[in-house]
Amino acid sequence: MAAKIIDGAALAERVKADVKERVGAHQRAGRPVYLVAVLVGGSPAGEIFAQRQADACRAVGIEYQLLKLDGDSTHEQVMQAISRLNHDPAVTGIMVHLPLPAHLNATELQYHIDPVKDVEGVNPANIGYVVYGQTLIAPFTAQACIELINATGVELRGAEVTVVGASQIVGRPIGLLLTQQMATVTTCHIATRDLKLHTTRADILVAAAGKAGLITADHVKEGAVVIDVGINRITLADGTKKTVGDVDFESVSRKAAAITPVPGGVGPMTVAMLLQNTLRSADLLHAKA
Ligand code: NAD
């Protein structure tokens, strides 16, 4: 039987409508929601991505500024720029675009963002709160996966979940949030000896490795929920380029109960979750004030 397609785009629209309404309430109370994104040494790809982000913010009433710094800015200069944003009461959210020029240390810069204004949920304090089960702001890609899983109605308590990928901002936080929901989580990575052993017993399989076609029907249990986080650009036989996930959609969608498409699954929900986090930062700041 063909899997149900989990429509991330439609779900994202619902989240954005809710965010828009609540951002409006902040505006009416004279407290605009204002996100500043730091871009060090812009590349054309980085600028396009930032422009899309600006459009997404403005569509829900979030004020957005792209703070462009020279590519040869020193670590100290970027730290100072973040300090100024931390202390500016008008700024409710801060994020730093990656990748950064090689001479800058992304982790140290992310450590420096005020945890309450850290809309990406990448400050170690925010990861720590997730570990303690007291989430303040969680990494937004991980949250997107949780929302998509919840949208299928599958029971998380006691479910066997396998996450393929163990990166700091995607794979590992997904595992933490799912453990919090009482799922039994197995995390696989590049050193996992027998991937299929773990993936074939998963009621819920999350693929976040960044390898096109890594997960085939042989990796999937009949009736599983499959969430495909991967974004990979591949070249087809005729030379055209295509964006695909980590999951072989064609074969897996005939075996799974529900599956996210790429594009149109995790991607749009990730944007919606960033907007939701930006609103959350403003909520937390105004609650403190
Ligand atoms: P990463 O390269 O930092 O981490 C990849 C992880 O996958 C590592 O833990 C690695 O050990 C593991 N891995 C790699 N090859 C593997 C294999 N053959 N078997 C098992 N594990 C393997 O990547 P990331 O930043 O976590 O991103 C992962 C993917 O998700 C990428 O394709 C990225 O573009 C995509 N992504 C999508 C969104 C979205 O909005 N949809 C957001 C963030 C990342």
C-alpha cells in the first residue's frame, strides 16, 4: 500500500498563520518582534538564503535585518557585534549564518548569543535545557521533525525510533527530544556497523545523514513512519540537477505508512519552526521585562 505523504508545506502554513497572529499581538502592544541575522563575508548563495529568510519573516510580521560584516572581520569584531545585539533591547532574536569564513569559530560565536535571543537553539545552554527536559528554545530542524511525526498521530511513547545521523544541530537533538517524549531512540552514524539492523526495527525512522539514496526499502520496516531530513543535489543521467533526500522515495513510499517528501516535507517546516522560535524569544524577553 502506498504511504501517506506527510505534507510539510501545508503544516508549515498552519504554523505560520498562528505565528503571524501572535506576532501581531506583540506589535499591537508596541513590542515588535525583531530578528537580526549576522552574515560574515556574503556569498551569492548566502545572500539568496538570507533574502528568503527575510521574506519568510516579513510575511508573518517579524522585522528582519541582515547585518553584513566584512569577510575579513576578526573574531573579536564579530563577538562585539553579537554583544551589541545582545544588549539592544529592540532586538528580540539573533542568528549567525553558516558557513563562516575559516578563521572564525562558529561554536564560540554561538556560545556568545544570549540564550533567550538564540532563535536557532544552538547555544550550549539551550541544548542543556533540552537535556534536562526543560526546553527553552530547541534547534529548529529537530523541532520540525517532531511536529511532522506528531502530525501522523503515531504514538511516540514506547516507539522504536532510529535516527540516522548524529550531528550537533540535527541528529542528536532529534534523539534528545524524542527521548523526552518517551520513545526508545537509537542513533546511527558513520561508524555504525550494521545500519539495516537498526533501521529495520524502527517504527519511526529519521534520515539525517546527507547521503542521497542511503535509505532504501530494504532498510525500512513495513508500516514505518519515515522522516527524510536530507537535502542533496544530484545530477541525473540527462545532466539536469535535482534535489533529493536521503531516502529512496520511490521504493520506500511503497512500504512505509507515512513519509515526508523532499522537497515539501522537513524543509518548509524548518522555516516555520525558525519563525516560531523567533516568536518564542520575544515571548520570553517580554515575560522577563
Ligand atoms: P552533518 O554532515 O553535520 O552530519 C551527518 C551525520 O550523518 C553525521 O553524524 C554522520 O556520522 C552521519 N552519516 C553520514 N554518512 C552516513 C552513513 N553512510 N551512514 C550512517 N550515518 C552517516 O550533516 P547535518 O548538518 O546533520 O545535515 C544532515 C542532512 O540534513 C544534510 O543533507 C543537510 O542538508 C540536511 N538538513 C536539512 C534541513 C532541512 O531543513 N530539511 C536542515 C538541516 C540539515
